[in-house]
Amino acid sequence: MDPLLRARIDLAQYFNALETATNVHILPQGGAKRRGGMKYLAELPGAASPASGVRLIPFEFSTDDSYMFALTNGRIYIFRNAVLVTNINGSGNDYLAVASITSAMLQKIRYAQSADTIIFVHEDLPPLKIVRGGSHSTWTATAITFANAPQNAFTVSSTQPAATLTPSATTGNITLTASAAVFSSGNVNQFINALNTFGRVRIVEFVSTTVVKAFAEVSFFDTSVIASGDWDLESGYEASWSVTRGYPISTTFHEGRLFFGGSKSQPTTFWGSVVNQYFDFDLGEALDDRAIGGTITTASLNSIVDIFSGRDLQLFTTGGEFYIPQTVGEPITPSNLTVKVATRNGIKPGCPVAGLDSGTLFVQRQGKQLNEMLFTDLEAAYTTANISLLSGHLLRTPIDMAIRRATSTEEADRLFIVNDGDGSLAVFSLLRAQQVVAPSVFETDGDFKAIGVDVDTVYVIVKRSIDGSDVYYVEIFDSTLHTDSAVYSASVSSTGAAAHLEDETLDVIVDGAVQNDKTVSGGSVTFDRASTANYEIGMPFTMTLKTMPVEPRLQSGNIKGFKKRVLEVNAEVYESQAMTINTQEVSFRSFGEDVLDIAVAPFTGVKKVGPLLGFEAEGAITVSQSVPLDLHLLALDYKLSVGQ
């Protein structure tokens, strides 16, 4: 709970809130559990310039094959089943070389996937498609070639050619014949206007200097000859996307179309492809399956930052949230295209949106709050709720976001937000059906830099300081581990290899029993006793839970300002092995025979701690754990003494 709410004992949430929740998951059943450790996968080498920027992007090829892309300057490292794919395209390299992707682009790259193809966009990057070939190590990355790129009149000019003009028809696809050689191939996608009568056509094909084919956007009055001087040739239209005009900022697939949103020169414009022809943006005769496009026109600038396929096609801009309304069963077509404003919060550039159930989560423009845009049947409109209202202090310059959906009843949907301000992860456990928002913070010995979710596996890129140098490691969260940047092996051994943690002091767990800490020397550590089944070595982390200042609901009123002493704590735990309460270590086994060199047996039940000494102003209870063992805390019951 935000420190600004410490005095709000009138809130119902106060009595089941925590002042501190570090390195824990908040569970649907109401308890808190020590987070899993992180397994080390690979180091991003210095040659990849990870210090200049990194990014994680998932790619789900099929139900059996999914991948995680780790992007750096000009390179894509590809992971499958938490293993780095090597020898890409038989080149001997462990990465796919993509020279067009630079470090400066990484944070704002957006993507969309269909089947074996994923598309990357950025305002300075020609839209890029990456295609998986016939094997896990076969990939191609090429710029997309569009059949009919959208056009825009950046600088319009008009001329009146000295010739008469005869249309073959008044509407639809027509042929225009001039009495003199006035046309050229450069007139394609330019316009002809009848000045004194009626009609406007777009030239779609150059036939000869006297003949062109066109589409009548505004029908001619009749097929009479248009006199010289009574029509003009409107030119200056050019491709919307180019090196000089910039490229699309965001992208998504929606109802059989590929959509792009915003560009450097047209920040408020969006485009949709021909249905099922994703690289064709031909407007054609404006039939239902033809390409579409539109511009957000409001009293303020609304630069499109992200575009999302949800209940409707949603457009997230710097000034507000918009959508293209659709009735049930009716697709978006050129004839029904309209843009409606949903809410006016604005989104933070560089921080992606995430869909959860029927809602869409996004970080507000200033990066100070997490919002959810949701359609409500009662109001028949979109509304925005501030998800982080009670815990806004956990957002510390957010730069990346990903969601892991629950896979069992023992976990909630988890939204992970990377904080650039302090390198932490803000983790929101969400149960929308129960209107539950339970945040916590993940910290490690280093800084989180990027996050991505491959189905149910959470990847992170962590910047660590190892042996006096900054390194960038790709790691995954693993609920079976108890340390970070960990190495686990199901083998019999007296040593463990951890060359990536040279000179670091590590936790050592052998056959489930915690041994003395060891320092890595020469790339390995030597155990006090050889393993007989398995071992884990990795960087330690501490979990901490601290309650809000105790405030029992007494008939005499609140007890703020009174000295308090927590006399006794009864902690109910589930399959737990170690715990400390208010600096007092809790015993989970008795000394005697058959307890040395074996794992602590998990305990389920109530652990009593007390008497606890000392009066203080708050009377809070702090539960912590620094040893790499399990802890699942269900509830705290306590006895309190109040001094007057």
C-alpha cells in the first residue's frame, strides 16, 4: 500500500494490506509465497551492445513450438524451451543478424504475429518481417514489400493540362482519354478533378501519354467531353511510408486485416490492409474487403503510440484512448469506419499495452499510474479504472510490461512492469472476477531491464555487476528454484559450475539441504558434501513482508499515537521450511538424530512466536526469510498490548 495511505484506517483495504511485500507472490487464496528463483540461460556478449538497449519479444509458432527473441543492436538471440538456439542458418552464429534494428529503436519496437511470421515496426524502421523456416535454427528477416502502399498529399499542387478529357463511364473503374500527350507514369495515385461540372478520380494505371485508368471516388455527372481548362491534375501524393516520411509506429492483426497506427509524418493516422492480403493497402473501389484508413481528428494532438485488437480495434495515443466501434457480427469496412473517443488519459510512449480478459492494461502518459480500459454493458461505453490507485509508488519510471496468465487455481494473472528508475519489477497479481489487485515488488542483485512471457515462462534480461564488470544475462523465473541466476543440476557431484558468477558468494543447496555459502573460484564451487541427487547454486535474495501499523477496531477509537507491543504472533503456514518474525527465527525442526545433512521437512500448521519485547509507535509485524527455502504464509494472528 502506498505510504500516502498510512493514515487511511477508514479503508477496508487497510486491514489486509502490507506496507512491504518484496520478492513474494500474492496468491488468490489470500496468502503470500516466496517467489521462485531465476535460472541462468545465457549472457548477451559485449559485442551485441546490450548496455545501449535490450528487448524481449515472444513468438508462438505453434502449440508445440514457441520462442523468445532477445533483441540487441543488430542482433536477435532466439531461445526455445529456455535454451539458446545456436548455429542460426548454418552460419555458426548464435544469433540472427538484422542490421536494420539499432539500439535506439528497441524500446519502441512494436510487433504483430500471424502463423510463421512476426512483423516489427518502428518509426525509423521499414516494416520488417521475420519468418521461421523448416527448423528451429532457420530464420529470415526481410523488409516488407507492399503491393500498394498508402498515399498521402504531403505537398499538393495542381496543373491544368492543355487537352480535353473524355471519361468512359461516370462511376467505378473508368478509362480517361486525353486529346494530347499530358500523362506520365508518375501520375499513378494522383487525382483528376472536374472543375465546372462534377467528379474526382484517382489514377490507378498509366496506359499511355494520352490514356490512363482511374477509379471514380466522386462520380462524373455524365460522359461528355471535359473541355481544356475545365479539369486539373492534382499531384504531390506520395507513399505514406518512406525514409523521408517515416514508417508505422504500431501494428496489430484484427479481423483478417493487418493494421498500422501512426507514423513520424502522420502521427494520428491509421491504415488497414485488404482482407487476408496483409501487405496490400489498395483502396480500390472502397468495397467491404478493400483497404481502409482514417485519421483521429480532435482539438488536441493525439499521436498514436499503440494499437490493440480487443473487443474493438483500440487506438492508444498520447492524449487519449480511441476505438473503432463495431456492432455484433459486423466487421470494419470502408463504409462504416468511424473513430470514437473512449477515455482521455494518454499512454506512455515505449511501454506496451497488455490485454487481460476483456480489458486492456496500459501505463498512463506520465508513467505514474496503471490503467485498465474496459467496456461496460451498463453504460455501453469504455471506462478507465486506475489499477494502481492504492500502490502508485511501485511505478518508478516504467519502461516495459508483460502479462502471464494464470495456469492453475493456485495463482493469479500476473502483470510484470519493469522499472527503469530502480531496476525493480512491480508485480500485480490480478483477479478481475473478484476485483482483486495485489501488488508486490521483485528485487535482485542487479537491475531488471526487459521482460517477456513465452506462454507460461517469464523471461527477463538482468544487468548484474560480476567481478567488477557489468554483464547482461537472460534468465527465467522458475518456481522450483530458490536463488537468482541459478544453476541447477540433477546429478551426483562434489562441485558446481558457475563461471558466469565468478568471485560471487552464492547460496548452495545440495539434495534440498542448505550448505554454507561458497565463493565462485575458477568458475566453480566445491560443496561441503557431494550431492547424491541434485544441487542448486545461485545468488541469494531476501523476501520481506511487513504489515501496516496495527490498528484494531476498538469501540474506544483508534490507537494512533499510543505505544504498542506485539506480544505474540501465531503464523499459519503451508509447506514451509524457514521464517523469521520480527528478527526472531522460527524453528521448523528439533535438534537430534537424523536431522543433519538432510532437507528441512515442509511444515503445515501454526507457528507460535513470542514473547516479543519492546514497545514502539507502529506495532507492525515483519516476516522475512533470507535462507533459500520455501515459505508460504497464509495468515497472521497476534496479541497486542497498548500503552497509555
